[in-house]
Amino acid sequence: MTDVQLLSAVLAALYLWECACWLRRGSVAFTTWLARSWQLHHPGSLIGNQRGGFIFAAPLPPLGTILTANQPPLSLSPGGVFAFVSVNINPGLRGTQSGRFLRFDEIREIRARGRKLLINGELFFSFFSAALARHTAADLEALRQLKPAQREAAIADRLRSALDAKTAERRWNKAKPLAKPVRLLSNALFFYLFAFVPFLIWRFGLLSSWLNLLLGLFALTAVTAFLFRRAHLRLFPKAEDERFTHTLTIFLAPTSAMRAHDALLRPLVETFHPLAPAKVFLSENSFRDFARRVLLDLRHPALPVCPRDEPQACATEAHHRNALRVAVEKFLKQSGIEPEALCRAPAPLDESCRAYCPRCETQFTNVDGQCADCGGLTLLELPKTSRATAA
């Protein structure tokens, strides 16, 4: 293998690494390649762990789009904040959580430092992004300033805002024209590095063409960084640290510049509950399937629903789950979906199936049992009419 071939192989490996996106448990990704249809992705189970997993963006032109959304990471109640949520929108058991709990009257200071949420100067929760940490810190500070009697309504308002599909759609429509020139430059850089550069080196040799190729690469990454910064400023005016870091990385690293549109668009809907962008991007059937899973998990969360014995922590978890369930059911009704019809018992797989897990819907032949995959949830009996139909 020649030096040029080795350099090309290293460049391709670094680019493929840029296409790999880490996704935490409690998050989902929405991807599209040709902008004709969207797919929903959960954290990968083959390349991942209890905290999350990798998913991969489309590596070939037109390079596609990836967006991420997150379920509320903290349980909130009028009395306190709990670093634990019992619900999990992803298949399988929930990810690891710290379970820290503080009453609002114990909180003196709330601030975000990078991706970390600091309460009273101590680490309370680590987020996937700095923007989500800032958003949560601002919400908690606003709640702390309220009287306990006012917090319940304020928490419900925040959950409704996280499920505002129209706002998510407006944000997407605003971002598309801003991201278009960044995507065009990213695609141009892809063809430049993986087609134009190898051809010129093959045709004229590296020694006679390297300077011109380097100047061309510098021009493409510089313009991409400039367009990225301009679009990022319009979409995320408060994200100064992330904007500086991404702009510098795009300018200095061609492989990052080829995925500049991912860095720009990925956080676009990350403060929304995944149901909101799912309503915008997924087909009707895909949205209903995802909504069914979310609602079943809210109504029948995996056990244990609370890792602590303190009554206030348990009450905070229960309050958050109930408030989120109410907000989700209202959102589904506004979307033309009846929650009770969505959550009806599944049809039996065959005549031997007599019970099912109300969360994951695995079916069993024994009525008196529990679902080990969901922490020991009690099974529900399949309706007799459904069993008779299957027989």
C-alpha cells in the first residue's frame, strides 16, 4: 500500500467515525437520506451499553439529516427535583440514573457548566449536550422562584411545550433554508476529497499537485465553517461555546466539515419530547406505533418505579409520570388518536397464548406470572374473545 492509499484509508476511517452518533438511553434519532421519508432510531444494542449506543448517519451523498429528541431527563414535582425517571421510550430496560433528590427549599443555586447541571455547586446531572443543560437549568431556576402552589401548573405547562409539534415543525422549516448551503458545501467537500483529489494525484502526481489541493481544501473548509457559524447563530443564538467549538473543528478538520450539517441540525429538536418531532416527520402508521409504545410505558413502567424509599422522592416520580401521561394523552387526542383505543390488548399470536405483559406486550401461556424483562410486571390476561378468534 502506497502512502497516498494509506492516507486515503485513514481519511475514510475518520470520516466513518464522524458518521457514528452516540445516543443516550431515553433519546431517539430521526434520520432521512433523500429527504423523502424519515426513520426512527433507538440507541443501538449491538454497539452500546446500559447508558446508550451508536447509530450511524447516511455516509454517502446527499449525506442525509439526523435529528435527536429526548424524553424529560428529570422528574419534577411542586416539592422537589429527582434525577430519575421511571419511563423509558427505548426498547428494553431503562438506562442507569443517579437517583439524586433535592427539595426546592434546599436549592440555593442552579447553573449549567458545559453539559453539567450544578445545584448548590455540586454535580446533579450530566446531559448529552450543553444546550439541553442550559434549557433545564433555566426551567429549574424559574420553578425555584415560584411558590409551591404555582409549580404544579408551571410543570404541566413545560410538559405541554415539550409536546408542541407545531413549534417543532416551525423550527424545522426555519432551519432548512439555513442548512442548505452548509449541506451543499459538505457534499462538495466529500466529492473533493474522495473523487477529485485522488484523480488529480493519479493524473499529475502528489508532488506537483499537493499545494493546489491543499489550498482548495482550505478554501472549502473555511467557507463551510463561515456558513455554519452564520446559520448556527440564527438557530441557536445563546449557544456561543458550542458555536465556537464546532466552527473551529469544521475549519481545521475536513472530516468534521463533511458532517457540518449534522452538527448544525442535530440539536434542533432536542428539547422536545420525541413524540412531537415524531408527529412531524414520521408516517401516520409509524407515529401510531411509536405513540403506542410511549403510552404503554407511561401507564405500565418497568419495575422498580422508584429506586429510593424517601416518600418525597417517590411522590416526585409519581407526580412527574402522571403529569407526563396526562400531557401525552391530551397531545394524542389533539392528533386525532384515542388513547384507550391505542392501548387495547394485542391479538394473541396463537391459541396457546393466554396472557401478555402490559408494557412490552410479550405474550405468555401462563396467566399467573410476571414479565422478567420489565422488572417483574404482573401479566394481564388476554381477552377471551381475542383468544377465541385466534383459535
